[in-house]
Amino acid sequence: MSDVSGTLTAVISCRCEIAPPSLLLRVAERGGRDARDAALRTLLVSAALRSRRTALGATLRRFGLSPADLEFLPAQAPATGPENTVYDAAGGEEEALPGRRVRGTDDPPTGDAAVDQAFDGAAATATFYREVFGRDSIDGRGLDLVSSVHFRRRYDNAFWTGDQMVYGDGGGGVFVPGGLTRSLAVIAHELTHGVTQFSAGLEYRGQSGALNESFSDVFGVLVEHRAGYVDAASASWLVGEGILDPSLGGALRNMIAPGTAYSGDDQPADMDAYADLPADDDPRNDNGGVHINSGIPNRAFAEAARTLGGRAWETVGPIWYEVLTGGRLAPTADFAACAALTVTVAGERYGESSAQQDAVRGGWEAVKVRLPADPR
Amino acid sequence: MKVTVVRAGGVAGMVLTVEVDTGELDADATAQLTGLVDACEFPDVPPAATKGRADTFDYELAVEREDGAVRRARFGQGAAPPGADALVTWVLDGPHGHRRIGR
Ligand SMILES: [Zn+2]
């Protein structure tokens, strides 16, 4: 992308008239190679120059690019905040995304619970990252918040596509109807997958994938804690409480007691019970146990937070945030590397041998992840 | 004929297995299922994977004929081979399946 970035920088410095995107897309798709390149560059500039970046993801995807290819562009002014928009997929599938626009940033509630919960949850999550960590939206650069609800029929899932949120209605036997948008922890979990994508970029397989899952659970729960004034001592440490079909159980995950959230929950509580699964194409193996072994770092966090008490988003949360976004955690990091980094960061932030650093050490010791020797 | 769908992953990370056996179906449902199976492709090379996307579903679809022959396809959400999505939806959402949660 280096030649594109050079051209873009040059073009941005002039104030060119920009042809309609639909025309440019046609040229980009049907034109010769030179015309295609020129149209693509202009499209990217037009998208990047807009004060709002909704729909940029779709444009990029169309040309096989990732948002990282636009990293060189100047960030949006933080004061404006991201646009928050909800779309109705009306039962449609991936091709139908994002769907019909039903609520924008300044619009009043629609009365459709899924729309309004997706809107409020995205806003609460962005507010959390801005007020607690000074982060400007999911990518740290003001990325617009885009959510689609009513995806497919009775769909028992919510996910982050790489540039937007998608929610099914539930009611397919796993989630209660409306459950997926009702849980702020689930919404923040999914949006945190976006934060991870734009920061540490943890590979979604094996231990790095389990860390990716765990960071989403950690910040998913912290968003909920802060919104509800919950302190670490009295917190349930449940992720997605009360949204599973009652025949299954009470929550998706239990961070302080992994493996006890629902009947069939097979999360290990420590490394002795680590599920050593291959990251192959067998769906049962969960990309090498990403949703299974995440119980181990989840519990390390919860134990540390409980030891310190108070507001977990102000005690252990900032340590985990620095580890995730500070540029030192490798995309292929394993539990031991992540654990060692949390101890280092705790020392930098609160002092070597501080209560906070000891609590973080204690968390990892509880789940039997090996740490570098304590110099004391 | 026995059709088994395994759906795993998602934000819940649960494994759902649903099995439908034509021996337990009436003639109408058997005809529907047979039609969907006949229209489903089982490519030797799996379609472009969506691996690496957090919390999307991954699927395994297996069809066991009366003579014991088994055809199998594994694919990620949004990357189903032709016909597989309709078959999977019929099995997962219909009233005929035996459902089980667990690995
Ligand atoms: Zn997840």
C-alpha cells in the first residue's frame, strides 16, 4: 500500500473534487488496470476525507484491504466522538448487511428493544473506553459505531465482522429471545474484539486466541461494572448473566469459577485442566480452545481484582488495557508471555512489589501460569 | 439416511449437535430432507474459510446414507458450499432433530 499512501498524501494536500463513489466503484471494477488504481485511490481518499467513516469498511473489503492500510491517515478530532448508527437487517444474511438505517447518533429511541439496546450498548462501551482509558472509539481513531440487529431468523449469536457489530434475535434454543442485545457485557465483549483487532491483533487460535477471548470478557465485564457501580468484591464475575435459555444455565462464563456458568461449561479453572486442542478445521476444537482456555486468564484477572477490591476498571483494568494496547504483546503471545507483561506493567504503573503487582502475580499463580522469578 | 450438523463457536463457544434420521420422519419431511441433501455440494476443497473472525460460527455437516457411505463438509459462517446453508438451517431450526449441547 506504500504507493497508495504516497498518492493519498499528495491528493489530500490538494482539495480535489471527488466523483460520486458509485461511479468510481464502477470504474474500479470494470476499468483497465491504471483506471482501476486511480479510481481506488480516489475512493479511499473520499472515504477518508469524510468526517465520518461509516461504510469505509465495506469499501475496503471490496478491494481486499484492511483498515490497517489507512493507518497513515490523520486521526479524527476526538472532540467529535464517533457516529453511532443502528441498522435493521430484517432477517437478512451477510449479503444484506448492514441493512436499513433505523437510528443515528442524535435520534431518539425507536421503541424496538434490539435497536435501542444495541445503540445504548455501543455508546456505553465507547464512553467507557474514552473516559477510562482516553481511547477514541474502537480503533483509537474515532471509528464510527455500526450495529445491525435482527440478523437472520432466531439467530443465537452476536459477532464483530471486523468493522461492525451484528446481533441475532436469539430464541433458537441457546439464547432467550432478545437476550443478545440485552447484555451489556456481550455487546462490550464483541466491541472489544474490535479493540483487540486494532491493537495487539491477537491471533484467533490456541493460547493467543484464548487471550483474545479473555480480553473481550474482561473489558465486557468492566464496562458492565462501571455502568452499574459494581465493585470487585461484590461482583458476580458472570459474563452474559440471564440471557441463556433457562434449560442451559445462568450465564455464558464465570470468570472467578470457570466451568460453572452453565450445564456443559467445560472451561478449565487452571493450567492443570488446560484443554490441549488442535487449531484445525473441526469446529468442536474451537480454534484450539479459544472459548475454553480463556477461563484461565479470565480467572487470573478476577482473582487479582478481587484481592485488590474496589473498582476493577481502575485497579487491574488499566494494567490489562496497557498490555493489550501498549504495543508490547505479540499477536502470537501465549499465557506466560501475557502474564509476564502484566507483572511488568503493574510494576511500572504502581511500583515494584506494590500491592497491585502482588495481586497480579497472585492471580496468575492461582491459575498455575508460570511467571518469571520474583526478584525479591 | 442420517444427517448430522455440528455448530460450534459463537460468543457462547458452545457445541450444538443436531441429528435427523429419515427413519423417524414422515414422507413429507423425508422428501424435503432428501431434496436438500441432493441439492447440497460437498466439495473436496473446502470453500474460503472465515477463520480468524471472532465469535462467528463454524459448522460440520455429515450425511450418512443407508449403505453406510458418509459425505462430510466443514465450513465457517458465510462460507457454506452451495446448498449447505439451506440444509443446515432445516436441520438446526426444524422440529425433527435430536439436539445436544456439548463437545
Ligand atoms: Zn468473543
